[in-house]
Amino acid sequence: MQVEIDKKSGFCTGVVNAIRKAEEELQRGKLYCIGDIVHNNLEMERLQKKGLETIEHKEFTELKNCRVLFRAHGEPPSSYEIARKNGVEVVDASCPVVLNLQRRIREAYEAIRGEGGQIVIYGKRGHAEVIGLVGQTCGEALVVENEDDLRQIDFTKPVVVFSQTTKSLDGFRAISALIRQRGGKRVTVYDTICRKVANRIPQLRDFARMHDVIIFVSGKKSSNGKQLYTVCKEVNPRTYFVESAEELSAEMFEGVNSVGISGATSTPLWVTEEIRDRILEK
């Protein structure tokens, strides 16, 4: 049986940099991280063994005189202010793509607030990146996930639309078109989806077609993983979502000549390699 790992799968640059920073800082001792540094339980367990402690925002507000890593998703301005007041050393692993988007949203907000304009963000409500983006607007940005959410928008005023970097390009284009239809010339749209994520979809469709079975590897918390798994499943019905090699079963490979293994931007290469080795043992 032929088994191939998708060369385009695995950590994006932002996640690679965040994990590298965490490993470097852990050599100096205790390090906290607000939320999971990556949405993959196996990678989280590996880093926890090295001394990384995951905390929530409430715990972060109570910390003093320690080191805290801000993960690739980015943080709102309030987190930096809390760190300053509490003597917390920030290890900033925010993805440069996200930091650039935060800056653009902040500038757009300052430019249109005097006219009563609205910043609209196409994204998942409550997602860590989205919280950081909304924070650039003093909490005033409107988050839209679907057409029903457009009822929040006052189309008699200027509207500037951005997107969470990891959202579907097709979904963003569809929601943007609806907003333009309703707001006309008062609407400005900026496509801020990370192309390293968006460009994977056409390639992933081709990869899924090439194999009898696709094993898609991702943490269950990963939004990107769920999105890319759906892409595979639409092309190849014999696509299975697994988090680890322990979830593989012989039934998945009955009558199969070729297996493709792919994963989310939060899936470490060592996990996909472990799964490949386990399949070859069968």
C-alpha cells in the first residue's frame, strides 16, 4: 500500500514561530501562555512537559512579575496594558500577518469613527484572533458569521469590511457581495485572508482526488482543521478525521491501494509521520 504525506500540510509560519519562541523561552524557566499555543492536544502535551502552562485571560489579569507568551492569534490592546501594569514580560509570538491586520483595522476605525462608520469583521465570534481584532476598535467592530448577522449593520453609514485571516475565501467573497449589495458605495471591502491558508484549498482538493483514502489529521478544536477536512470530504468521501494514530482502524483501509495523509495548519509533522508509520505496519 502506498502512503503519502501532503507536503503542503502542517504548521503555518505563524505557528512555527510561536512554538520556536516558546521552546527558546522555556530554557529560561517557567512560561505561561494565554490559551492553547496551537489547537492540537498532542503538541500541547509535548510543550507542557517542557514547562509551558496554559492559562485563561482571567488568570492572566492576576499574574505579576512573570513571563507570558502571546500566541500567534494575537491579543487585544488591553492585554498589553495589563502586562505593563502587572510587571509581566510579554513574549510576543503574534503572527506578523495578524499584527498587520490589527494595524489596518485600528487605522480604518480611527478614520471612520467620526462619521459613525462601522468596522465589520467576517469571522468566528469568540475566536482568539477575532477578539484581538475587535479590540482594535474599542470593542465596537461587528462580527458577522452568516447572512443573518448582517442585520446588525446600519447600511446608511460607511462600512469597512475585513476578514479573520483563516476564514474560507469563498465564504468571505459571498458575504462581501451581500454587504455590497445592501450598502452600495458606502461599503469598502478588504480581503485580509491569509493566502497560505486559502491557497491550500485547490491543492488539497487535488491531493484528495489522488488517493483511495484520506486521513485528515487535526486537533478537534481547530477551526482551520474542520474547514480543510470538509474540503477533503467533499472531494473524497473516504476521508477520515483523526487526532492521533490511536484512532486508526483496519476498516479504514479495506480494499485500498493508496492513502493520503494531510492536516491542519496546527498539525505537527511528527504526528502525521507517526500516523504514516502506523498505517504501514497494518
